[in-house]
Amino acid sequence: DVYKRQLYAVCNLFARISMKVELGNAEIFDIFSDLAVISTKQLACHKFPEAEYAAAILNAGSMISCTTQKPKDQKSKLYLRDTFLNEPLWRRKGLWHKIADYKISRALQFLEAANKKMALKGKGKEEPEKREKERRNVHFKELYSVAIEMALFSIDINVCRDVILEYANRCGLEGEKLAQLLSDYEATPAIPRDDEPRLKDYTQYSLEKRDKERKEYGASRIIFIFGMSLKFISDPKTLISLLVVSKAINNRLKMKIYRLILRSSSNTIRFIIWKLILYTKGFEGLYLKVRKKDEASAAKDPKPSLEIIPLDVKRSFHRQSEEDQQALIRILRAYAVFNPEVEYCQGMNCIVGFFYLLYKDEDTAFTMFSTMISMFELSSLFKQDVPLLRMYFYQLNRLMAVYVPRLHAHLFEEGLSATYFASPWFITMFTSVLQSAKHKTIPPLLLAIFDEFLTKGVKALFKTSLFVLEYFEEKLMELHCEGIVQFLNELPKGDFFLREDIVKTYKERIRNYNITAKLFSRLNDEYSVIFSIAKERVNNPHPPKEPFKHYIYYKNGKKKGRLVSVYFAN
């Protein structure tokens, strides 16, 4: 009884900690550490440990930390949980089920109490649909926090999966929410391993690189020689003249020549090259036809979904003239008519505005935007349920684990993933920086980003995201959850995109991110399988367990990633 009262007192103290506490005094941290370890050991003595006490200890473990003086490549912050990670108590499968049950029930009680309090104040009864949505949001939030704790404690993947799927089915989570839970857990930081892979023989690496170049340039020896000699040509006029030598050279080397020209050309040449890249036959006069169709349909049957376009344009480009704003509204409405499956989505206004501000021509802006969506297959990025965006979040999480592992581990400890900050980076392709009052002209870094994007495709957005995170890694390591999100959201308001030295650093660093088409395809397959399992579990709560396989990703021959669990449906 004495031990139980002491345990209750300590856990009651731990449960009351409601904000992050970073202790500068190591002795005080050691006292909390002793309390946590002793409480964990006492709790382990119970055959059926109480979930309330375990949840309180976990709460303190994630809230209390202490700064440590360690080398740069190691953690600079020690969390209280690190002191009791290896206790046998946390390996009990049933305990995590009880913790999830307790946290969800407790959060629902708080929600009900808050709703009753609002009703007493005369706010009126809320709609049943809204109440149900709030309940599901609570379920998702608490289940997400339990999944993060299990990942940080290196709990077996099968145990975590069972807990997530059981409570997801019980709470009625949608397939998309369940897919996010599973995919974020899959992208958790790796446990360090000692078995480093053997470096490739340099000759073998050189032969593989030559085979890749031959595949890129085709079987023709002439095209291969032309392709290999391009890097020694610096004059843009000479590079452009190569495109008219033969049709085969134009088809094979066009993008590489454009890429070389854009590296050291003026804005005048840059904007010409962009138009050449985003030129599509058959678009001549299309904009006027679509506009007439839009005007006719607006008079007969106006679409409510398009009423938000003027509001978004005026919010995003309030510093532009009324004439420019009306031009953007006409372009966006025309595209909604041209592509009825997508219509309009927030984020389009920034990209279309970017093209229009560069060329000051409605037809050109419409054609370039439409061609870009078609060329890079981005329609799913702007659909109502943004399926492509969720896959991008998963891919970025996985790439962060490879290229910025320290920061990725810190973000995960703070309960963050790419979902919380990367949405505007993909939806607007970084053109949201134009909303800032500081950017009276087009920022040079934004031009460099589009040089990369138009010549290399969507992976340029991932490289840019990794560059931003790596550039501010030390700053972000010092911040907590809300501070990280706020810092990244307010980044466009500063001078980061305006500085020429950052542009130079950007061009140098993005070459280090070796994101291949094969890697993208594999990450795509991973997410597709996870999403299909999530939807299947929602429809069928108790199917047989799927087998899983492990992959290890490498960077430049050295291990720089983590072991990844991937599910495969039979």
C-alpha cells in the first residue's frame, strides 16, 4: 500500500506536466530520472499494471528533457524517456492496448465535458455530424500519439500495427487517416546498426555509371558522343544550335541542353526556355474558346465551387492591380472548365499568378500551367481529397530519414511529420512566397527552383524541401513542436528566398540528393501497399496478417538510411 501511494503521488505529478520543460540543471534531471525508473519498476511488479500510471510516466518522458554536451552527429537533447526505454514493462503487448484505450477514453471525456460547458453557456446544440467529426479527430490524435510512443520505444512492428488497426476499426477511422498513421509509423527513424555494407569497387561503379549514360542517350554512338561532350560547352547559342542538328538529338538531349542553358543564363533566356519546355501543340486559341465556354456556363448554371477563386486571388495577390487580379480569376476559371475533374484547388492561384507575373499574358499563363499539370501528372495533387499529396508526405518523410536523420529523429520526438509543414511546399510549389510584402520582384531562389523543377520533374520539389530542412537543421533542432511549425510557415516572409548566396548554395547542395526514379518508384509502391492495407482493414476488420519484407537504402555506397518494413499483399 505504501508503494502504491508513492507510485500514485509520482504519477500524479507526471500527469500534471502539460508543457515541454527543458532542464538546465543535470542534477534535477537525475532526480526526475530516478523517479521515473523507480516508478516503472514498481509498475512492472503488478501483474496487470494500471494504464493511467503508465500513461503518466510516458507523458513525463516526452515532456522533460535536458541539454547534453555531445558531438554534432549525436543527440544534443536527452529526454526523460531515454532513461527508462529498456525497461521490460514497455515490451508488454497488452500494456499498449490499455494505454491506447485509456488515452482515447480520457480525451473523449474532456471533449464531452467541454461540449456540456458550451451548452450551459447557451451556445446551443451542435450538429450530430460535427460532434462525430470531433470524436474522430480525438481518436486520430490520441492514436497517433500512442503510435509515436511505440515507435520511440522500438516496439515490434506487429504489436504497433495490431494496436493501430484494432482501435482504428473500433473508432471508425477513414482509410485515409489510417493510411497516414501506418505510413508515418513506417517512416520512423532507424535504430543504429553496426553492419555497414562493403563499398563498391570503383571500377564496377564506373561501369554502372557508363551503362546508365548509354541507356539515357540511346544506342546511337553519335548521340552518346554529343551527350558526353555537352558539359564542355558553355555558350547558350551553341547549345541551342545542337537541337536543330537532327530530330534524334532533339528528342534525346533536349532536356539536358535546356538544363545546361538555365544554369548560367539571364532571365530573358530563362523565360524563353521555360516556354519551350511547357509548349504543347494544339493549345493555340484554346484559352479564348474555354473562356467563352466559361462565360456561357456561368450565365446559365454558375458553379458554387468556383466562387472561392476571387477570394483566394485577392488574398494572395492583394498588392497587384485590379486588372491583374481579374486576369488571374479569368485564367483559373478557364482551367476549371478545361479540366472539370480537378476544377479549382487552393494553391493553383499562386502557381498561375507566378506564371502571369512573369509573362503578363493570360494565354501564355494558361497554356504553361495546363501543360505543366499534364506533363508532370499533377492532377491528383489538386483533387479534392489530395491523394498525391499524402503520398508526397510519406516519400518526404522517408527521404528525411536518409538525408537529415538527426532532424528527422527530432521531429518525430516532437510528434511532427511532413504532414504538418510541407503542404504549401508541394501545393504551391514554393510560389506562396510571392504573398510576402518583402518580395516586390520574383525571388531569385524561386526562379532556381523552377529551373530544377521544369527540367527534372517533381523530385526537384523534394530536393528543395530537403535543402530547406538541412539548411536550417541546427535552428530547428533547438525548437519544440509549435516553434518548428511556426518557423517553417513564416520562412517565406523573411529574406531567405531573396539572397543570391542562398541560390548558389542551393545549386551546389541539391546535387548531393541522389533521388533516382527507381527510388521514387519503390517509395510509391510502399505507400500504395500501405494505403491498400488501410482501406482493406477498414472494410474487413479481421483479415489474416500480411507478411513483410525489409529493404536497406544506400547513398554513395555507404549506408545513410534505415531499415524499412514494407508490407506486401499476396
